[in-house]
Amino acid sequence: MPPAKPVARPLSPHVFIYRWPLAAILSILHRATGVGLAIGVLLLTWWVTAAAVGPSAFDQATGFIGSPIGLFFMMGFSLALFFHLCNGIRHLVWDAGRGFEKGTTATSNAIVIVAALTLTAVSWLLAWM
Amino acid sequence: MSNSSATNLRSPLGRARGLGSAKEGLHHWWAQRITAVAMVPLTLWFVYSVASLASGRMDFDLWLLSPINAAALVLFIVVGVHHGVIGLQVVLEDYVPTHLARTVSILLVKLIGYGLATVAVISTLIVTLGG
């Protein structure tokens, strides 16, 4: 058979056309925060390694973490970490085959967001006090 | 090409090779979940520790002098990096289109991830044992 000529068929709208349900936003955020946290391993390694190298290296690392840009990163990492933690627990529940009903998902959306924000706020309070 | 049996959807070449899936998917799936469960208490401990260190209630050297904290930090690094590496692998498998780029990027992630974890674990041991 000769190769078929491409025909101008109507295309199904791609994902960006639709208004995303909250669950879809949280789903892609799980991936995005996971990638972000993987990058955070660089900072974790720098911090621990600097402690092994010596006081001046450690002061340099903690100085960066305590700087405005460092604190901005720490805010992002802590929020990403707690979102990934809370949403990850929800994924484990889903893996067990539970919580797929539409109403349940709407509730767990809210629980994940509120829990992640609360845990982040409590951690920063603990760090500030 | 036609299948000799209506109930067998595999191609004759596929049957001759005897290959199905790579047969590693189940292990990968379980490893992702088991490391996820392990990371729940480790993450709570880690954030509590970092918050205590940031507030000045705890000194870094004293923190890592405790064998429990040192063990927990090693676990946090090793389990966390493993969880991250197998997670990034799935992301790369989903989004990197060509076989070569996909294979190379996954291997790079493994090299960098486990390399960083090794450096971080050795550093932890140096502080713990040498402090």
C-alpha cells in the first residue's frame, strides 16, 4: 500500500484548551514539586558536606541559606516538600483503591492544600521561635 | 504479517524473541511506594530538625553527635535520593522523545543522584564520627 497522504482532519483540542480541574492541577504539581525537591538535593549535599569540610565552609553554606534568596528557596522547598508529602499520602490511598469518588476527591483536594499550608506555617513558626 | 492465532496478540517475531515487558515495572512501582512510605516519618523528622537548627535551639555538631539523628539523616539522604531518582526516571520516560536522549538522561540522573547521596552520607559520617 502506498503511504497515505496526510489528510487535514479536525484535531481534538489539546490539554491546554480546557479549564483544568483542581485535581489535575494538584496532579501535575505533584510531579513539579518532585522535580523541584530533587534539585533541592544539591542544597542538602552542599549543607552537609560544608559541615564536614570545616567551619568557614559551613558558615558560607548557612550564610547562603539564611540570605534573602536562600530563605526564598527554603520557603519554596518547604512548601513543595509538604505538598508532595500530603499529596503523596493521598496517592498511596488511591493506590489502595480508595477515595476515587468525585466528592471524596474534592474533599481530599482541600485536605491536601490546607494540610500542606498548615505544616509549612508550623515549621516556619518552629524555626522562628 | 498475521498472527497465527486469533487469541494471541503478539507478533511472530515477538513470540520468537520471547520478550514481553522488561519485567522490571512491578519492582519499580513497589520501590517508589515503599520509599514513599519510609519518607513520611523521615521528612517530618528532617523538617523538625532543620527548624530546630534554624531557631538556634540545636547546634549542628551536637545534632549529628546523636547516633539516632545521624542514622536518620543517612536514611533521609539514601531513601530520599532513591525515591527521587526513580521518580525522575518516570518523568524522563514520559517526556524525553528519543531513545538515546532518554537513556543518557536517565543514566545521568542516576550518576548525579547516587553520587550526591554518597558525598552527603560520607560527610554525615565525618561529622558524626569526627566531631
